[in-house]
Amino acid sequence: MEEELRQAAAVLDPMPPELLQIAVDAYALHDLEARVAELTFDSLVDALPVRGVTDAPRMLTFTAGEVTVDVEVTSEGLLGQLLPPRPAGIEILSGPQPGTPVTVDEMGRFTIDRPPSGPFALRLRTGSDVITTEWLRA
């Protein structure tokens, strides 16, 4: 019954997109010591289309100072690399539940075996430094 009420509320009184964006932005601020990595490349916006390719993975690049995070979003999950390589833990944020942390290897590479659903961001912990990417919709 609860699910039916949620569905009815979604149809009869949908959440305004501006309110959803405010909520996502507010959640991103819960870790105020984190630096925000700016989105500097998104293949949906910045890449040239390739003829014959219909399901290309989405490529993202985030930058925070000297740190760059390259991410490939696929239907199987996320593949990425932290540059310059350094020890770090990375988790995918996709709501109020904590994400499962993954460890970056010695080359700065990481894999998250769960594709993001809905808005998501990445949180990187490198020693005492915390970096959070901008929120995006998968």
C-alpha cells in the first residue's frame, strides 16, 4: 500500500525539478571539508559523435587542483583512474545510503561493479584530503 501511495503522489503531486536540485546540492554539502572536483569534460556534451557508434560509454573528467579523475560510465559500472596515482579510497554516492568503498590500485585505477542509478557523485579519500565530484545523472 505504501508503494501505491508513493506512485500516486508522484503522479498527482510530482516533485519540482528545482527542489530536487536543491536537495541534491544540500546533500553534497554534508561533508564541508571536501574539495569539489569540477566536471571539465563530459562526452555527452563535449565529444564529437562517431558515425556507426550507438552505445558509446560516457566519459567524464573531474578536476580539483592537481588531482584529476577520469571515469567511464558503462551499463556494468564505473571504470576510472586517479591522476596522479596515489593511495585512495573511492565510493559512489547515490543517495542517503553510504556507498561501498573501493580501493585505488598503484596505477590509480579503480572499478565499481554497480552502475549508478539516478544522480550520483564520487567521494575520494586520499589521506586527510577529501574530494567530492559534482553530482550528475547517469
